[in-house]
Amino acid sequence: MKFAIALFSAAHAPSSRRALLFAQAALAGGHEIVRLFFYQDGVYNASDALVTPQDELDLPKQWRSFITEQNLDGVVCIAAALRRGALNAEEAKRYQRDAVSVSAPWELSGLGQLHDAVQDADRLICFGGA
């Protein structure tokens, strides 16, 4: 089965960990992940600027490692990212900001990427959100 996974909640939310565990289990079970799409507060999972307390799981680091090791498509909604100050080098330059907080393996892109993933997947699985 091919999955598209959308995450709407921040790194400290339990649903972020559940999404990661689901994605790991899906691949371990022989399934495919078409795309991981981070939307709303889910964009914080892609931020290099977050500092996780030492006694907590560093989910942004775990997401980064998972996406890199599995060679997955990790897409961050550009509009949600801009609203939350999560910028890659290109957007920081465009908006004349000094801070870059989103880097590879993450890609900033629009909601069209989620739509395309849903078209290619058998199932869209969403975590978090209101």
C-alpha cells in the first residue's frame, strides 16, 4: 500500500511521535510512503531552530534522520512555514531575513504537493490538527 502522510502538529505534540512511529512501521511492513507533508504547526518539525530539552525526545532530529536514511520526500508547506518564521535560504533571502531554520532534507513547497501525493497514494493518513 502507498501512503501519503500529513502532520499538522508541532514536534512536542504526541501526534508527531505517533506519525513518525506509523511511518517507520509502514516502511518496515513493506509499504511505500509517497510523501510526508508538514502543515500548520507541523512545520516546526522541520525547524533547525528548535532546541529540545535533554530529557525529551528530539523529534525534529528523528524526523530528519528518518527522512534522510529512507530517502523520503519531506515537504513543508511554504505558506505555513512563512507564517511561523521557518525559512530556508531562498525564502530568507527573498524576504531579507537573516535567519535560516529549514534545510535539507526538507523542501518548502505549496499545498499542491499534498494534492499530488494524495493522487499517487492509496491512503492519506493525517496526524494532529484541529
